[in-house]
Amino acid sequence: MTIEVKDTRFDEFLEFPCSVNFKVLGVAVPELVDHIVVVLQEHAKADDYNPQIRPSSKGSYHSVSVSVTVTSKEHMELLYTELGRLELVRYVI
């Protein structure tokens, strides 16, 4: 079940556009990073993503950190929601 991220207070704390580091925790499979990048390419205008991947201590999960330029509060909420909808993703921070 995916929770839609909306009505946040991002606009009170950030000045847009700005760079935001999304940390996505998901199942440790090779296609996890590809799925994350596809969502980012669909919703954020950039061609060069440099995801940093860190495995969990048991190797069951990966933490994928990606820096993205967001243009508004609504854009940031959309990215959180869409990344959270991926089947392999467990958390988006």
C-alpha cells in the first residue's frame, strides 16, 4: 500500500528550485536502481544521475541515494509518492 505524500511543509523550509538528496531503501536486486532512475527521469528533468548504493549489513536491502533538483513543493511530493509506489521500494527518506 502506497501512501500519497501531500500537504507537506517543504515550502516553509526550502527555497525552490533546490537540490534534494533522496534516500530510497529497497530490496537488494540489480534492477532496483534502474527502477528508481526511470521514475526520476520521468518526473525530473535531468540526464545524469549518480546513485550511491550501500548494502544493508545482511545484504537483504540496498540504500540508494540520489540527488535531484526539485522545482516546487508539489514536485517534491510527487517524487516521494512515485518512488514509494515502486514494488521493490520499502521506504523513501
